[in-house]
Amino acid sequence: MLKRILVGLGGSDYTTAAINQAVALAIAHNAELTGVSVIDPARVTPFMAMPIGDGPMAYPETASSLAKAREKVEWATREFTEACKAVGVRHRVVQEVGEPFSLMTDEARYHDLMVFGLKSLFETDLVADPHDALVRLVQTGVRPLLAVSKQVRPVNKVLIAYSGSMESAKAMKNFVQMQLWPIKELRIVSFDDGTGHAKGLIAEAADYCRAHGLETETECITGSPKEHLLLYLQNWGADLTVVGKSAQNLLLRRIFGETALHIIRNTDKPLFLS
């Protein structure tokens, strides 16, 4: 059941899409929206020695950066508020100042779904690498997370990238149980290393989806998911891809999986991350 949705209010063209998608979901599920903006002075303030007692006005570039950040947040807040009021969606606004990931984790604790732009988080320039920032959000507990593209399109065809790992199964189950949209086509794809193990895994995954009333197709592909998954979802024309943690490796790979990172960094289609 979807009753509370958190929306990340940044300052880019992804923000409008995130707001529109969240509002559409709120209408469909009679849910409440929380629009959250965060300004991190440590990111928008130039790195320089600042004498004790000096404030932002001592450095014009610092004051200008903060002013621009606030302008973007105010714009996003207006967009969010007006969109909600126009269709009668219950909503509230939270504006925070500080370290973004811990603050967003605190706000996400009592929400069912988080909606962010695919390649833009919070206000512009807040996070050095917005692709890896999505992974950091999920890793810190901000999940499940819907990362939207610049334009909101109907979600009719959904591709589940399934590895058989427990985290991959959790992502699939979260998506299926939430029933965000009336899906017309659902396909589970897995990649076989030559052992034949993947075919049995996706058969069981498909049975789970069918038990929840979803007609489900499966396909098992020989080869590396990092090399083939992105092309596959583009060729099939997926409107949304469901991705979970699929491997353990170093650094971010240890957090999320190499395949998921590759998809996040290179796709322009919406993702459901868990």
C-alpha cells in the first residue's frame, strides 16, 4: 500500500518530472506527498580559509552561490506546491540545511517511496557525481527509490533485471507488491554464465510475479549483464527497469553491484532501485 511519497526538490529540469510523477502516483493511490529540499553550505561554499567572524558577505562568490542555491530551492518548492494544489493532493514541504544524505535518510524513514531525478539530486552542484549519489541514497536507507527521466511517460512495459541474489529478489518483490501502475507487459531477464543456473532462477521469479496477478515473460541471455543489459532494455523498449544489488565488489560495487552502477550511469530511462 502506497500512502506516503517523498519527493526530492532539486533545481533542474529533472525536478519538474519528479514532481509530476509523484503527483500522478499520489492521485492514483490517494497518497500524501512530502517535498524535501536540502542546501548543503559545505558544497556551495568555496573551499577557502575564512577568518573567524567573517560571514558569507565577506566573500561575494560565497554569498552568490548560496543565493543561487536558495533561488533554485524556492523555485522547486513553488512548482511542487502549485502542482499539488492544482489537483488537491495532500502535501507538505520540508526545507533542510546541512549534510544531505543523513537529512534525507531521516526524512525517508516514514515514507513508502522516494522519487528523485535520474541524474540530478537536490539543488544543482550539491553532489559531485549525481549518478553515484543515487547509490549512496539507497545505501543509506532511502529506498525503494524511483529515479525519473526528464519526461514523464506512461509506464506500461517493465523490465526486471534479476540475478537471483537476495537483494535482487527484494527489489523485485518491493516493486511487485507496491503495484504502482497497471503494468501491461512485465519481463524478467537474467544473464547466464554458462552453468544454466539462471534459467531456474527466473522461472521461480516469474511464478512469484504471477502469484501477484502479473502476466510475466522471461528471458535468459548468455553473457555479462554489464555488457548486454543496457542494450537489451533499449531494444525491448522498457519504460522502467527494476534494479537491485547484484554483486559484491570494491567501493561502490560493494554497496550496490557493478551492473546496477553501469545502468544508473548510462541509462536515460526511469529506474526503480531497491
